[in-house]
Amino acid sequence: MTDTQQTSLVPLPRTLARPLAAAGAVLTIASTFLSWTWTDEFPGDLTVYGYPAGLQVITLTLAAIALVYTLSGYNIPGLNRINPSGSGNTLALLATGTFAVVWFTVIAISVDLGGLVNVDPGGFVAAAGALLLLLGALALPLDRPDDHGNPPAWTRRPVIGALGALRLAKPATPRPTTGSPLTDRLAITVGTALALIVFTYGIGIDNEASETFIGYLIAVGFGAVALVHAGLLDRYATVSARHKGFSAALAFAAAAVFPFTQSDDHNANVGVNILIFATVALGLNIVVGLTGLLDLGYVAFLGVGAYAAALVSGSEYSRFSGVHFPFWAAALTGMAASLIFGVLIGAPTLRLRGDYLAIVTLGFGEIFRITVNNLDGDSGPNITRGPNGITQIPDLDIFGFNLGASHQIAGFTLGRFANYLFLMLIVTAIVVLVFTRAADSRIGRSWIAIREDETAATAMGINGFRVKLIAFALGASLAGLAGTVMAHVNFSVNPQPYQFAGAAPPNSAFLLAAVVLGGMGTVSGPLLGASVLYLVPEKLQFLQNYELLAFGVALVLLMRFRPEGIIANRRRQLEFHETGQLDVPAQKTLTDEPAPTQAGA
């Protein structure tokens, strides 16, 4: 671990800094029980005394966590464990996040309702408390890069324009711990429960409450970075790696609990769509993340699976309306159709590399969309009904369980989308199992070798064409499986969504962004990337007309500050950030040695 300088950004005596931060946190917490505005027209109804709501809940949570980290500096027994890395930036990040949420709320109230006169005293108290918390936190010692620039470049950039002087150092790595299996499993359970609570709260925010969701994103962003600098996320990842099976089972159990926490079936619809797109992104991750093939038309394989399943699922508008396969047969049909198309497209094109392969796959995606659009009986054979698509696809009936009907389970009413959410959990588990087993197998190592250096891999005896074709076909078949479920969830299929970039997912740009944003070559990366990229446009309705712009800005920022993705693959992280080379003490080189004397000289 590199040495860092301890500096502060606010010239206050350090004996006063921590009490000032604590007082600011307490004042901010108290303000959330006051009224912030006199009218309930602002999202969240911030008019009630003694009952925080909306952005007040988010502020209360951040300020409470900041208060705990402030008190941890007083060496209170037990609190020292929440900052195992000893980073001085954790509290600064939490204070900055609290300040950003509070002042964003005050400004939003003024803009939406027409002036500061609409802000009640509770809002001003919150603004003052958040400012005191920030000043106190910035007056404490902060970790900054040393003079040799050892921390990676992305960690040495300003966090926020107003605090341009605040430059974060590389998060210190906490010392590894070897807790008991029971303690480890308890920590994993607590972490999973907290993740479920955070996700459930975010997905439960009303679509019209854009201000509340923006505050939620600010809080989650600053909170996550703060936990990284505290070393808690690294420690959690280490513990989870020791108990992979338990962590995976608990994650799926938390996802299964999610429908029981929702009273609105629309939120379950959002959840099932996230799982569909995350599953397709995992399939694309085989092609892009593991094998290094840039596929810009991957969404076409999702469409092939969806159309194949729609044709054999008993829709009266299907060309084969008399055919009604059970789900398992329809799923195999969708996978087989996508697999065949993957082989047919991959066989002649996978001898290309780089940009040439990307252009060919982009062309395939457009050819698929145009073809199904023209198979309407006028421009071509009547197979897909052209722009009208195949509609009225019946709901699935699996072992007598009708997924289209509501069911009572343990006193909870589970609607149609909750039923499909459980089905997609099973499909996602299958895809995750296939991905992990394939990545850890001999063929998976061949994919990685091809990605790193195809010429060197071929020289070592790897059949590059065969290996790439297997990746292409496997990724296509997994997309076809997800497309089978999507056709039944949406009741219909039509050509409009299956394009490179569109107004709403699925599209190839969305899927590729999910893989890159989440982290290529990982399992949880595409899942997180798909969740973020689907949930943000869903909740921020005003971004729908600027979705591609938002994607572009997000990717540019990501490539600049964290090119390996949010959840980084260890190999890729070392490629982008050569953190270990500068940490090794300088050794003597040949030029440092005295010149050897010749014999007899």
C-alpha cells in the first residue's frame, strides 16, 4: 500500500472539526422531522412534521451514516470496524453526498414551486446542518496522492466541481481477515438484506417523482464510493468469494423475496424486464467480455428466440396457429433457432477481426429487423405479420400453474408479473451456471487467451475460429432462451425493439452498454449494468428523449474514470491500472552497477 499525505481542505482546528461534523449531522437528522415545504405538490409530501418522507428519508439515512463515521473517530469500541482501511475520505464522501442531496432538494423546491418562499424552515435547517457537516468533514485529515502519483489516475480526479481541491487517493486495502464461517455467512446475509432494501426502495419510487429518484441516485453513488474507500466492500467481496455458493443462493433468495415486498405489480414488471435484459447481457458477455468479439447486432438473437417461441406457442395470429408447444419445448425451439442463426452468421464472419467484425454483426442485426418487417404477406411470405407482429401470445401454464393469473401465497397476492419474475429467476440461474462453468472450463480459458492475443493463442495450438464460433453460438442460444420468456411476458413480438439503438430497451446499444458499464468478464457486472440502465430511464421520464445522449455521457465518463467497469474483473483491473509496479521499491539496474573490469586490466 502506498503512503499518502494527510491534508485537510478547510482551515479549522482539528479539535473543532469532528464536533462540528457531528453537530451538523445531528442538525440534519433533526431537520428531516420538520416540514421542508408548505405544499404537497412537491414529490414525496415533505409537509408532515415528525414523519420523514421522500428525500427526507434519503437525507436521514446518509446523515445517520455520516454521524456514525464521525463518532468512529473517538475510538468508541466496536465503531473502529466500520472503517477497516482507515481512509480519511470516507466521511468526506458521506458529508458531500448529504450536502448534495439536501441542497439539490432545496433548489428543486424553489424551481418547481416558484422561489425560496416555498421552502419551510425545516429545509433551511437541513441546508445549514449539511453545510456544517461538510465543513467539519473537510477540516479533518484527508488521504491525498503522494508526490510520485502512485494511485491510479481515476482516483485522483475531483469528485465534484465545487470541491475541485478534493482529490481522492487510492482506497487503502484492509488487512485480510479470517472470520469463522458463521460470522462470514452472517455478514453476507446482512449485506444481501441491505442491498435488497436499497433496491426495493429505489424501484418503489413513483415514476413521476423524478426529484426523489435523482436524490436516491446521488445518495447511492456517494454511499457506494464511501464504502469502497472504507474498505467494507473489499472485505465483503473477500468474504463472499470464500462462500461463493452461499452468496449466490442468498442473492437468488433475496430476488425471490422481492415480489412479496411490492404491493404494485408494475414494480414486479420492472423486475422481470431487468432480469430478461440482464440475462441477455450475460450471454453477450461471453462474446464481448470473455472472447473479446465486438458484436453490435446481438439483440437480433433475442428477436430470433422470441419470434420462434411466438410461432409455436398457440397464438391465433401465428402462421402456425394450430401448434401449441409446452414451455419447455418452446424454450428449446427458441434456443435452437438462435443457435442455428448464430452458427450461420458466425461461420462466414468470425474470420474477421475488430471493426470489420463489428460492422458485419451490425449489418446482421439490421438485416434481421428488416426481414421480419417484410415477412407480412405483401413484401414477402406471411410468417411474422410484418410491423403488426405476432400478438395475443397466451400465458404460460407450467404443471397446471397459470402464470397469467393471480395467486395467494402465504397471505400475499402475487400478480402476473410476479409469477414471470420467479420463472426468470430460474432462467437467470441457469444462464449464470452456464456462464460460470464455461468461463472456468478449458474452453473458457481459450476464450480469454483469444481475447488477450489471438495470434499468440493460435501459435499455442488453440483453434481460434472454432473457439470463437462456440462462444458466438452459446451466447446466441442464451439470448434465445431469454427471448422465449420475453415473448410471453409482453403478449406479443414485433420488429421495432430489435435495432441497434432505439427509444427503449432492448437494443444492441443498451445491451453492450450494460456489459461495459457493469464490468466485462464478470457475472454480477452485467446484472448490475442492466439494472441501472433499465431503472434510470424508467424512473426519470424526462430522459426518454435523451436516452442515447445519456448513454454516451455515461460511457465517456466510465471510460475516463473507471474503464474496467463498476464491478471489475481482476485481470482487467490490472490491465487498466498498473497499481503494483510503482509500489515496488526501485531496484538497481545494469546502469547502476559499476562497470565490470576486464581480466588483466
